[in-house]
Amino acid sequence: MSKKYFENVIGQDDAKEKLGFWLQAYEKTGIFPNTLLVASKGQGKTHMAEVIGKALQKRKDKPFYPIDAVSVNSVGQLFDDILLKVYDEDATLFFDECHEFKPKVMTQFLTILSNNKNKKNRVTYEGIEVLIDFSKLTFMFATTEPQRLIDPFKDRLEQVNLEDYDTGELAKIVRLHLDKEIKVAPTTMKTLSEAIRQNARGAFKVSERVEEYCTIHNKKNFAAKDWASVAKTLHLKPLGLSGNEVKYLSKLNDHGEMRLGVMASRLALTSHAVSKDIEPYLIRMGLIRMDANSHRVITPEGKTYLKALK
Ligand SMILES: Nc1ncnc2c1ncn2[C@@H]1O[C@H](COP(=O)(O)OP(=O)(O)O)[C@@H](O)[C@H]1O
Ligand SMILES: [Mg+2]
């Protein structure tokens, strides 16, 4: 029943069910709950927010404004540059990476989002009373790091988690974004979707590489050997691992188990960067694991991965 809203969203059945339910309610009430999308990088948070934004526009003119949370420097700026500009209009405000809000800004949102029965809030800022009317304004947030949000902030939002894609879904994402005239045999598509980074962005990027290759070579049929050529030319690593991820893996292989801090200094990165940007995907792919003492250990799959690279 929620199909009509999500024709361009592959997978994510649970999220589509929840959001589709609220979209149906919105068609009658004009009110969509304020939501928080949670997922790792490239999983489709912005895409989903845009799809919702579009669906909300069908009922009335309601522009979608994406805002980087990191760009909101103060409560003053939140009011002057954003809320006071839109509060008496219809709009969807999408705050991306909302864990980057300054503490005072996040706290201010507790008042802005505290809902009462009338679906309206009155917020005072520098003596001005601002009416936040949820039949006009919809707030959406996205984060990769929900643990950095304070609980009362999360409590005021309906949380929607995006899930991983299986290789069949990744293939569908490649197909969705790929020029319709380009033909890819199912076996080639399977090879592609197993080799690429296992998230929506990985699939999207592959569709771009395939199009570029087909343009250069003036082709409409993309075969397995074409993919091998793309991967070789662009130095694409299996599973779409980045240079730093491969480096991490080989250092772990050379030194056996390691503490986070030691690994960070070997890679000349901060521990935070390593645990946030490098380890999650390696863990998800089963290439490394943590032992009981939080030491990092390479798995047999990790070793096999490195051997295959040589
Ligand atoms: N469920 C999906 N179905 C089809 N394409 C998707 C889906 N999710 C994301 N994409 C595409 O993948 C790319 C990355 O998604 P994005 O929303 O930017 O990820 P995030 O915001 O979580 O980092 C975008 O080009 C988007 O169009
Ligand atoms: Mg995004």
C-alpha cells in the first residue's frame, strides 16, 4: 500500500512500512511526525528524506530544505537564518548529521519539538514568540551516530533505522540508476554487486562507472570482462574497500592483534577517525573482530581477502 511513495527506494521494507503509514495519515491530517533517520554513511538517509519531502509536497506546496547540522553555529543562527524565515510557511526542514549540533542548539530543539495536543508549540526567542505549527513545518533529522544525541532529543522524534542491503538489492540499485539502454547480464550484475562497497552509495557509484565505461567504449552491453577492466583501471578493491581500510587490514595481518591506539598511530590517524571511519565496515564485512580485551584481530576472512589481493 505504501508502494506508490517508494518506487525509487530499493529494499528498506521496515522503514517504508513505517514511513508509508505516516504518509497515509498525512494525506488526511496534513501532519507528518518529526522523524530521525539512523544509518551508516551511504545507506540512503538523504535519499529517503528527499523521497519523503517529495511525498509531502504532493498535498500542498511545501519545499524541502536540507541543512547541514554542522553549519548551525548557534541558537541565534537557528532562529535568524532558519526558523524565522519559514515558521509561517509550509516547509520540510531536513537536518543532516544532527549529532553535530552544538549542545545549546540540540537543547533548544527540545522546546521546538516538544509536542502538545494542538500540534503547535510556542517558542520564545529574544522576546519574540515564534509559533511552531506542525501542520506547516515538518522536521526531519539524520545521523550516523545516534549515541551522540541526548535522550530527550531522540524521545521527541520517531526513529527510523535503515538496514543493510543484500546483494540482490544492491544489483537493483545499480539497475535503477543505470541508463536504461545499457544491458547487463544477470551473472555480470551478480559479480558487480558482490564486488562493490556494500551500501547504496557503493551501488550508485558503480552505476556511474558502468555508464562512463560504456560511453568511452561506445557500448550498450556491459559484460564481466568490462567490469574487470573498470576495476583494474580504477584500482577498485573487492568489496569496495578504501586505501586506508586495506592498509589497516595489512597492518593487522603483519602485527597480529592490536589495540586501537596503536593502530591509530601506525596509520597516523586519531583513534576516533579509525573507529568511526575505518573499522565499522571491516567489522560488518567480517574481515576483523574485537576480542574480549577490545584488541583488534584479523579474521580468517580478512586473511583470505589480503591473499586474494596479491
Ligand atoms: N534505497 C535506495 N534505493 C535506491 N537508491 C538509493 C537508495 N538509498 C540510497 N540510494 C542512492 O545511493 C546514494 C547514496 O545515498 P545517500 O542517501 O546519499 O546516503 P546517506 O545520506 O545515508 O549517506 C544516492 O545516490 C542515492 O540516490
Ligand atoms: Mg546523506
